[in-house]
Amino acid sequence: MALNKYSGIYTKDDSLPASQAMLIGSGVKEEDLRKPFVGICSTGFEGNTCNMHLNGLADAVKIGVQANGMVGLRFNTIGVSDGITNGNAGMRYSLVSRELIADSIEAMAGAHYYDAVATVVGCDKNMPGALIAMARLNRPSVMIYGGTIKGGEYKGQKLNIVSCFEAYGKKLNGTISDEDYRGIIRNACPGPGACGGMYTANTMAAAIETLGMSLPFSSSATAVSPEKNQEALDTGAYILNLLEKDIKPRDILTREAFENALVMITVLGGSTNAVLHLIAIAHAAGVHLTMEDFQDVSNRVPVLADLKPSGKYLMEDLSALGGVPAVQKTLLEAGLLNGDLLTVTGKTLAENLENVKPLGAEQDLLRPLSNPIKSDGHIQILYGNLASKGAVAKISGKEGLRFEGPAIVFNSEEELNDGIAAGKIQPGQVVVIRYVGPKGGPGMPEMLKPTSAIMGAGLGDKVALITDGRFSGGTHGFVIGHVSPEAYDGGTIALVEDGDWIVLDASTNTIDVQLDEAELTARRSVWQRPKANVQSGVLLKYIRTVSDASHGCITDLQDEAYVNARETSPS
Ligand code: FES
């Protein structure tokens, strides 16, 4: 089979001279026109540690692609950083950026007939965006993760990005000096790399490596390590192998592969954002994955890794112990992972791990199955009159399994921040943050600033939070997000009033407000949808197209028939 199946459309004969002229004019040698074309997309940009080094890695990918007899053509797409947008209106663009990334990579590779795709990505939404595009295009593809950041340090205290938010909470509380507050900010991010705990970026990187769509060690090698640059250089050889064997993303992104990924994020105590992202990637791959699948895995798989945000270690610490492959090997030997599944190496997961050592008693980052941190998964899917389509809780076990109390309601993140600063939050309350869902936000912003401020104010284990928005992967405490239907769509969360009694129970997986149906109906009859927060542009398009959180907040929701049919490439 010709390896230039797509690019051959315009290079195979003389019938498309303009295409060939433009390629030659842009530096492709005439004798290379019939080689496979590999689109190399980076989300590199300045001004953010997660993405600042990605264009350099994309250059290395190109070197490896060219060295393997193919033509590498770099292009960029956007990459919104949650670390920078958090706590202000910019955050509304974050989840939206996942769709923009997916759409732009699909459009670029589809329009220019690239035979294969490599994506170099480094932040929360970059990775799922890239995977969605690869699954839609279904051409041989590899994702290269930009890598995790090294930890910072200030006055002997190890730092990561969440340290800044917690310091802000202390500042509000008057328990940190200005000098130490600035000292923490100055030292939290010592160079390139994505946020270092088991927050969303590292969660998705580990999930994607376990799905089989990145090379072994991709998710745990630090951004500044020689291994990371070598991974980028090596990618070309693997892409050539995928082309020769005609291995495409949907051959790798099977239902069983998603089950493996769910096991990995559970064992690692990963971010709840993975629920949205993996459902969205699965939809693009034609795999039917639901919130119930996360609950099924949570019911049978424990949390083993002592990683931040609720634990003590960073991804760089796991890297030093053997990285994600060492965790995979441990889980494979325990029968928790399916090792027979194909990966981008062209080999199975078990074959990739042949020479990898499992983690043993010499370390305390990954507990043995006989002594887990939590005997079931931390991601719990709750249903009830507050969330008929589901809500996502992250229960580490430290905060208990049940919380009930009177509601205190805020209609925006800003309102909540003002409420915290004014000392309105009292121990025992259930803090409700609504109209911050996929449509209401819009863009389902993360509540990192308020949750960190609540932590810093010493209320972290004394209140619960529920929202139709999201929580950052850096959040811990009794928090429930993704409440669906969202307030903007008239979900019950829109009807809650201050003082209503709310019961959250992670042992029965329920989320209810203690109001009878007659009262809810009466309130619903007078409820009015608020005016949309935006009147134009990409956010308005998003409001018009985005699915609810239970379907992954995707903008091209198809019916079940499509998902089951596993259709092939759109072009
Ligand atoms: Fe990029 Fe956290 S802001 S990974």
C-alpha cells in the first residue's frame, strides 16, 4: 500500500500543478513530493510554562520524520493555559479551546491531505483536543506530551502551581506575609513543563499513554529531560512504522483501551476533568463511553498513588521511580490492565512493558493493592434530583463520604469570590456555584480560585461545594462538579435557594436537595433562563453547539448509531 495515500492525491501526477508549485515554493524538494507527508502540530506559544518549549520539540519531531524518509510540515494551533486563565473571565475560553484545537488540527490535516499526524501538546485541553482530532482524522498518529514541570522551592517548602492558590487563601486569611506570598509566586514555576501534580495535564498524559496513543514514558518524562527530546526525535520512526502497517488511531482507541485508561486515572487519583475528556475522545473514536463506565471502574479499582493534589508526590517523583510504565507493569501483573491492546509502537502494551520493572516495596509513592489509599475509586458519579443526568465527585476518602447542610447559593464565580472575601461562608454549608456550566459559563470554567481560597481560609474540610462548572485537577475537598442538567438549561440546581437542605452521599452516589416535587414544580414555573453572558463570537457559537457535561461537552454530538458504526475518516 502506498504510504502517501492522502498527499498522493495532489502529488501523484501532473493534474494538480498549483498544489505542487506551492509545496516546492515552500521548500519541499521536487524529488520528495511522493514521500508521505506528516503534519506536525504544536500548541507552542510564549508566556506559559506548559507550552513555551513545544515548538522546539516539534522541530525535533520534524528532524526524526525527515530522517525516516518522510516530509515533515509543522503548523501551530492555539493552547489556552488554565494556569493563567484561572479565576477570571478568560477561563471561559479554556474548555472551548479543546474544540478549537480539535477542529483546527482536523481542518489543517484534512485540508492539506497529510498522511500522518504528530501533535506536540502540553496543557490540560491541548491533549484531549489533539486526540479528538486524531480520532476524527483516523490517520496514523502519535501524540508527544510536552512533559511535566519540575517542582519549585521556597524557604525549604516544595512548590507547585497550586501552592500559589493556597498562598492566596492564606493572604486572604492574613496568615502569610507579603514577602512570602511573592516568594512563593516567584518560585512556583522554575521552567518549562505542565503543572506537576496529578492535575488534569498529567492525568490526561497518563491516560493517553495507557490508551496507547503516545510512546512509553511520554507522560512521566519531565519537560526538560533528555528523554523528552529523544522521544520527539524517535517519533518519526514510529510514524513510519504506523504508516507501513496501516495502524490508525481507531485501531488503538478501542473500548478496552478506554477501560485501561480509566483504570490508570483511578489508580493515580487523577483529575475529574478526565471524565469529560475521555468521553469526548471516545465519541470521536466511535466508542460508546459513559459516566457509568467511570463508576464501574471506580467500583472495582482502588486509588494507589500518593500524588498531589490530595497526596504528597509530584509526577517528577514518579518519573524518578520508573514513570507511568512502571505503574502500568504493576497493574498488568495485578490483572488490572489488558496487555493485549495495540499501541503507537506497533506493539501491544504488554510487549512495550517487557523490560520494565514493576514498583515494589522500595518506594511509597504507589501503594500495594493490599494497602490502598482508598479501596475504591475517587471519581464517583452521583445522581439525584439535583443532577438527573449525573454529577462528578472527587472523593479521596479524607473528606468523608457524606455531607449535608444548608445551601448558600452564588450565581457566578465572581459572586462566590466576593462572598469568601466578605466572610459569608460558614462551616457546615453546602456552597452552590451555578450558571457556570458549559452554556451558562459559558465554557464550564474551573473553580480553582474559590476552592483554593476556601482551603486557605481553613474551611476546606468544613464545607462542601457543588457546581455545574468544573473543578481543577488541583482541587481537593468535598467537591462535586459537572452537575447536569446545568442551571442555564433549567436544571434543578437553578431552583435552589439559600437555606435549602442539601444531602450529598458518595456511598449511595446521590445528590439531592430536600424539596418535594410540588415545591420544585412551583419554583420551576417562575424560573427564567438568564440572558446569555455573551452575544457574539466563539463563546456564542459554543453555547449554541455544546452538549451537556454527561456527553463530554462536545460540539458535534452524534446519535448512538454513529457512535456504534465507528465510521472512518471524514475525508
Ligand atoms: Fe498548563 Fe496546568 S496550566 S498544565
